[in-house]
Amino acid sequence: MILFLFGTWGAGKSFVGNLIEAECGLPHLEADLHFTFDLVEALRQKVFHEAELEPFYRRVIVEMDSYKRRFDDFVVSQGIYDDAFRHMIYERFAPDIRFVLINTPDKDLQKERLSFRTGGGNPITVGVFEEMQVHWQQPTIPFTLIQNDETLKDTLPQLMREVGMCYHMLPEDWEEVIDQASTRPNSFGPQDL
């Protein structure tokens, strides 16, 4: 089973993917690591919505195929603002894929996360985040909504049990597991550019 985490930037996709990887040992493919130099530049110039994204998503599919050959279960995280690309991935991997929309209700918190990351070289700034909000397309593929807030400690283990992955995801000291996942690097850093 592929668990595909998607949502707007700063919602916590990488965090949730890192949490699943740390707690369950499932491989986590952070698709943003496959951005080309041109896509990173489009982010910096706030014209990402004008970039040619199909080749990027085709590369993500190739990488997902590679993971699928090696792992029964794994997690992918990537924003996918355009619903056509969600469909492209869904049609390629259905019925062995479950899309999960990660949402953070507090948009100020998302901006704070992005501001923190920008210091590490992440090209997704608060300005890029604000510019791209108008380009977010509501999903028309089947998906599950997970709120990245205080309910995450209950809803994420429930989701993992529903999809038949990581049944034991009910750690005694949830705060410690969350803290460990929080310290792992996010998708972008100076070494990636």
C-alpha cells in the first residue's frame, strides 16, 4: 500500500511522513527532493504555477515504481496543488494507493513553519506560500483528511490501522515520538540545491 500525503506547503506532510517512518519503519519518499533546478528557481521567483510540472510528476511516478518493487508499503509526501497530477498518480497506482490530505487549520502556524525553514535554504517562502494559495485545486480523487493539530495523535494511528499499516502505532509516550520526528530535516536544505 502507498500512503500519499498531500496538501499545501507548511501543512506538515514531511513531518507526518517522518513520523510514520520513525514509528513504523516505512520508507518515506519526499518527492520535493526530486525538484529540478528550474522548479526551484520558479519557486524563488513565485512563478511555480507557470512551470512545466508534468516531467516532474513523471519522475515521481518512476521513483514510486522503484519503491513499489522494493517495498510492500511506503509513504510519499508532495503538495500536488493541481488535481490533474493527483489523478495521474492515482490512476497509475490504484487500487494500491491511499491519498491523505494533510491540513493545518492554523494558517499563521503554516507561515511560521515556512519562515523557520527558509533559513535553511528552503525556496518555499511565506511569499511563495501566499502566492500559491489561489492555485490550490480541491481534490476530486478519493482521499482521507487528517488535521495536523492536537487530534493527530488519535487520527493518524486510526488511519494506519484502517489501511493495514503499522498496527502498533499507539506509542506510550507520543510527545517523545513527535519530538523525534520534528527534529528530522524537511524536504529542502542547502545540500539539496
